[in-house]
Amino acid sequence: MDYSVIGKKIKELRKVVGLTQGDLAEDICTQALISRMEKGDIYPSATALYQISLKLGVDVNYFFEVGTTPRIDYFREVERQLRGFRLKRRFTEMMEMVRTELKNPFFNKDNDKLQLLYWHKAIYLFEIEKDAESAFSLLEQAYQLTAHQKKAATEREMEILMTIGTWETLLHRHEESLRFYQKVEAIMSHTQQLMDKSIKTRLFYNIARVLTQLGRYEESIEYCLKAIKWCLDEEHLWGLGELHYHVGYNHEMDGDYEKALPYVEKAIQMFQLRNDDTHSAFLERRKQEIVSKIKGGD
């Protein structure tokens, strides 16, 4: 993708409007960043691009429909960046983007787009402001923006239900958590194809963890093994290390250390392939603890 085309358009419009790089940068970013954007050295964040478009008096999608550059949907770009912030737990930056886009008619007049923002705002309320009541309320509102019985559930609706399940787990309401996860599982059973293959892996893994908390080790193992099979069938490797370790952990909790050991060793291999030294080191210690138990050293 040639992002320099966007930078060239920013520069052209800036000159037409009669703004310096410093004028354009004011209240958005630094003059140096505007310069780098215009040169094509960096790609502006969705939030910055939206604020730039307001100053230049154009719709933000203008930048994605120029020259020979393939159209990039602005909504998908915002969605991608929010997902990145969410996964990296950069909640403050995530909320900054949400606040900006909530003022954008492109988002606040469309239920599907507004749902994306409400979902992430709810996450901020739960994770940073520790306001679980408001977070649950907003998440339910977000879900109801698009969910109804006469249409198939979207992947985002599944993600929202899974978020509720995760929060219930964190609040130690495991039976309630399991109810939400099983609702997603029922929806997924009628879904022909998933664009994001990791949803099913994460769902089964989350169910397995709740079942472990409830002492239902055999059921937890079954879900882990189903998830591992799904990953291998779909050639989707996300979560294989976590899943193998959790199988081992269930066997360990059930007192079967001999069965636990090979799964922990397999998990170590998976994390080593990912160059994840932190998890690898942790699992090496866990492996030695299990070996000690097998030898009667506990």
C-alpha cells in the first residue's frame, strides 16, 4: 500500500487552505509529524487523520479515494487501530480515539459503527475507571444496537458477549460467565464461516478456564482439545501454547502429573517458537515442579 499518496493529498489541501505545517499540527500533533506524514514516512493514525480532515474541510474518506491507491475504508482502519490498542491494553489511547470518533457523524449516526465505539468505551470504564456497573450497562446497550432475532449474529456481537463473559469471570461469577460463553457457542454452531478464526479458539479456551475454576477438569480438557483440533484444522496457530498448558494444568489439578508433563513440554515448545521468553521461563519452572511431584518431591 502506497501511503505516500495520502501524505501528498494532505500537503496539497493544506497549501490550498493556506495553512502552514505548524497551523495544521496545532491541537493534533507536532509539526514534525505533519512533515513526516506529507513525505510518506509515516501513516497517520485514524484519529489524527480525522482531525486533519476537519481542519482541511474534507470528508475523511477523501484520503482513501485518490489516485491509484486502493480504497481503504476509514471505519476498518479505526476498527483495526482500536483492536490493536485493546490487545496491547493501551486503554488510554484507545479511549482518546473513541472520544474523537464519537463526535464524528460518520460514526455517531450509524448503529453498527456506534456499537464499535460503545464496546471500547465500556472496556475503558471496566479496566481503567473500575466502574463495572456502567461498563456492563454500556456493553448491553452496544449489543442491542444491532442484535435481533431475525438476523444472524455478527462476529462483533459474539465478541461483545465474550467480553461480558470475561468480566463475569474476573468478578468470580463463574456460572454467569459460563452462561454467556455458552450463548456464544450456540450462536457459533449456526455460523457457516468465521473471518476471525481466533474467536472460536478464544471462546473454547475461556470456557475451559471457567470449567477449571468450577473444578470440572475433564470438561475443561475436552474444550481445550476441541480448540487444539480447530487450530490445526484451520492452520491457525493462535493459542496453541496456552491450550496445551491448560490441558496439563487440568491434569495437574486432578492429581495426574504423568499426564500433565507432556502437555506442559509441548506448551514450552510452542512458546519457544513464538520467541516468548517470559512464558517459556515460567513453564520451565512449572515443568520442574511437576517433575518433582512425579518423583515424590512434593
